Amino acid sequence: MSGHVYTPGAVWLALLLMQNAEGWRFALLMVAIITGLLISLVRAIKGKHESAGDKQN
């Protein structure tokens, strides 16, 4: 399922690369930022669930 999630990003990146050779720097930067935000969000959600579990126990 993860393949379907990343496919649009790959297509967008390919189009950007074809349109602007220098665009790859911006694209990589955006990918890095988005990845970092997603990781932070997942960690925050897991932390909340773990805290809730500790309170219940």
C-alpha cells in the first residue's frame, strides 16, 4: 500500500525534474521537510497513545 502513497510524489518529482534541471534541489528539500514532519507527527501520535496507555494501567 505504501507504494500507492509515494507514487504521486514520484510522478510530481519526475515532472519537476523534466521542467527545471535546478528544481531537484528544491524538490529534495521539500521531501526532506515533509518526511521530517511526518516522522515527528507519527512520534507525537505514538507518544500520546503510550501516555494514555500508561494512565489506564
